[in-house]
Amino acid sequence: VQKLLGELLVSTTLLTATLKFEGSITIQLQGDGPVSLAVINGDHNQQVRGVARWEGDIADDASLHEMMGKGYLVITIEPKKGERYQGVVGLEGENLTEVLEGYFA
């Protein structure tokens, strides 16, 4: 779970570094596996925070699908001024990198 949160943290930090406005980005994973929720929020000042919700013991080498089961990646962009945007895709891919590639494809 720590590794998954670390990957989400890096992904969120990289995306917030590209923001050309004041606001925040939230990357959230939701699933029906032992890890039901993993979320990181970051803003244009590079302030980040995150949390995960899980049940039971999870192996350090568990794959994304072993942790999350079937689920979704949700990316929310919230500018201080303007419209909020939210995109949702299924957890298609072997790891978070592939899921994010699918989101941006």
C-alpha cells in the first residue's frame, strides 16, 4: 500500500507541476479489492496529502489488481476560478503507469 501511495504521490506531483493556474488535482483509485480507496491531492504550490483504506494484510509485492481488484481511476482538476473537471477510466493495465497512460490516450 505504501508503494501504491508513493506512485500516486509522484504522479500527482508531476501533474500539479504542469498546472498553469491556481488549483488542485486529485488522483483517486477505487476498487473492490483489499484496498478499496487510495487518493492523493496536490495543489499548484506542490502541497500534497493522501490516504488509503484497506482491509487485512497485503503483500509488499502485490500487483495493482491484487490490491484494487476491479475499479476505477478518477482524476479531478479543480481550478480556483472556473469549472471543475473529472475524468474516470477503468483500471485497465498491469500497473498505475499503464492505467495513467490509458487515461491520457
